Amino acid sequence: MHVTILGGGGFLGRKLAARLAAEGAIGGRALAGLTLFDLAEPPPLAAPFPVTRLAGDVADAAQLAQAIPAGTGVVFHLAAVVSAAAEADFDLGMRVNLQGTLAVIEACRALPTPPRLVFTSSVASFGGGQGAVLADDARQLPANSYGAQKAAAELILQDASRKGFLDAVSIRLPTVIVRPGRPNKAASSFVSAILREPLLGLDTPLPVEEGFAVWVCSPRRAVEWFLHAAAMDTAPLGLDRGINPPGLSVRVGEMLAALTPSERAHVKPAPDPAVQAIVGGWPAAFTAARARALGFSPQEGVAEILAAFREDDLAATRAERGL
Ligand SMILES: NC(=O)c1ccc[n+]([C@@H]2O[C@H](COP(=O)([O-])OP(=O)(O)OC[C@H]3O[C@@H](n4cnc5c(N)ncnc54)[C@H](O)[C@@H]3O)[C@@H](O)[C@H]2O)c1
């Protein structure tokens, strides 16, 4: 089976690719090849199967056709313009997050056998805000363009699944922490920065109150969910292809409590109304009962998330930033 990761050079795409290289199979089906596709050519990956690295635009049909060849059994569609960037540039967000997904559907439709399509949607496709604990049938009412584009893409993927063009599972990811590297343009960038930057010995602003709650997961857990979504029996999903995975609802103060006092001193309160306006609209908790019943594993606590970051990414982040 061939596997393609769109957005394969990004944070989660690289983690997923590394995991596939280590395991060589998804749900017992061996990989015959892997294509990593991103705006810039993804970095080399040592794997027990051929790896093709392609630079291209997910909204370009001809480039996508190369990235999703006949024999593709699973497509992971992670390519996206993230939250604050999609809010700042409406046209770019529409082109990549919505039209890009439409192009992915067409590319899958052209294959002789409909592939499994794992799509990364987002908690940002919901409204509700801090007080909300969303049930599995909660309505998606996004309060930003990124969330609206993700919700719209989900709906079309659901119909494409019904039509038999592909077999979609859309995972509405929580905010993934701890993101390695540098702060990015996601409105939720601070959620990782308040743990990562202090471990690097760097100051970082805290744009929200310590009582602010967020729905999070670790990169390790996100990759587990992708693999489960790629291998699971989709018959029990019926028409509803959207999954609210079992993340962790945690307050900023609880996250800071996992740091030592000297690390914590690097986190400097700096209220930011623009960030608050975006992340304040996202729900801070989900019941996630359906995902649990479907076999999606629950997120462990902040201590484990921090330990995983130290183990997987701290040294590489230090090196990348010349620290
Ligand atoms: N990281 C999170 O906290 C989080 C939370 C919710 C949802 N998600 C979703 O998960 C997915 C992966 O997120 P990530 O954190 O790895 O983001 P990322 O920005 O690191 O990776 C996304 C990749 O998509 C690529 N991309 C952007 N435009 C493209 C285009 N036109 N053509 C091809 N590739 C393009 C980018 O270059 C990037 O490498 C995204 O779909 C994101 O919306 C992430």
C-alpha cells in the first residue's frame, strides 16, 4: 500500500512520517512507499520503503495527482494555513484550507480504489468558549475563518465519503502541545510557548489569564489518533465522519505548575486582546464519548506531555535555535 502525507514537511506531518518509517505498516498493512508533499520539499527520511519528497501546492490539481498515485491506500491531509494566518489572509486560507481540500477530493476520486482520507480538522471549528463542555453532537459554529474553512471541508469530505469517492475520517484536533521550534502564527502558539520557552531559558508572554482553560493533546497522541483513523473500520461512523478525540482540558495555571519556579519566572503576563478574541471562542472541553467508544486513546496528563517533549524535541529545538 502507498501512503501520502500532504503537509508532510510540517510539525505533525514529520512526526507521522517518522512513526510510519519506524513501524513500516498501518493496521497490519505494510507500506510499499510513502510520499511526503509540502510547499517546500520535506526533509529526507530514512525508511524501510521508498520515500518520495515533493514540493507543490495542495490546491494545484496536477501537482496533487503526482503526490497521490494509483495504489494509494491512505492519504493524510494535514496541509493547511493555520489559525491566525488564515484569519489575517482570508483569500489564502480559503485557497489552501477549502479549495485545497476540494482538490484533494478530486485527486482521490481519480484513483481506481477509494483511499482512506484522514483529515486534520480543529477544535477551532467549534464555538462555545470557556464555559462549554461540548457533546459529540454539538453544532460546529466557528468564530474565525480557519474554523469555518475546516468545518466546510469536513462537510464536503462527509459527502464525498457517502458518494464513495474516498473514505474520510476527520479528526478535530485539540491544540497540540508542546510544539517544538519557534513560536508560529497560530493564535494558540502561546499554549506551547509557555512550556517550551522556559525550558529553553527564554522569556515568553502570557496573553491570557492563568485561569484560562484549553483543550490540548500531545504530538505523540495526535499521531496515535491518525494511525487509528487510518486503520479503523469506518462502517460504525455512518454519515458522521467527524471525530472529537479524547484530549485533555487543562488550565494555564495547571500547565505552569508543571514547571520549576525558575522556569515559571520566564512566563510574563502580557494580555493580548487579539489572541484572546480568537482562542477565547474555542471550547475548552469535550465529552469525546464517541471517540472513546471507537477506540481513540485518551490523552495523558501535563507531566507526561512535558516529559515527552523533553525526550523527543527539546535537544533538536535547542540546536535549531542555536541555544
Ligand atoms: N498543531 C495544532 O495545534 C493543530 C491543532 C488543530 C488542528 N491542526 C491541524 O493539523 C494539521 C497539521 O498541523 P501542524 O501543526 O503540523 O501545522 P504546520 O503548519 O506545521 O504544517 C502544515 C503544513 O502545511 C503546509 N502547507 C501550507 N500551505 C500549503 C499548500 N498550499 N500546499 C501544500 N502544503 C501546504 C505547510 O507548509 C506546513 O508544512 C493542519 O491541518 C492543522 O490545521 C493542528
